[in-house]
Amino acid sequence: MSPIGVAKYILTAAVLVLSMFFGLRLLFAHDIRREAWRSEVKRYAYFSQKRFKTLTLLLGWGFLLLALYVAFLQVDKLVGGDE
């Protein structure tokens, strides 16, 4: 495997791990944690509690779907689907 291929694999693995971590963190955050995040975001843009919770849940699902897609691509490449 070439060094560029190794770097690409490491990058996709990092995207997989980080998106899985952030997705689970956003989905299963407590309301106190969400309120702390919202107070940080309020400096730049205002969101109501309900809208911010919806936004974090949507972002969490988006990150999890991204992780699943990257995992699918890695498994597909290991099986030999890109011939």
C-alpha cells in the first residue's frame, strides 16, 4: 500500500471515529449539557431550548449516518467492491 493510501485510510478512520463520538454525544446529551452548549452558542446566534434540542438531535443523527456511510465504504473497499 502506498503512503498516500495509508494516509487516506487513516483520515477516513479518523472521520469514522470522530463522527461516531460526536453523534452519540449529541444524541444522548442531558438537558443540562445542552443548556451549557446553548449558552456558548447564544453569543453568536439565539436558539430557543426546543429548537436547540431539535438541532442537536438532527446533528447527532447526521453524524451517525456519516459514520455508517464511512464504515460502509471501508468495508466495501476491504471486500473488493472497487474493482
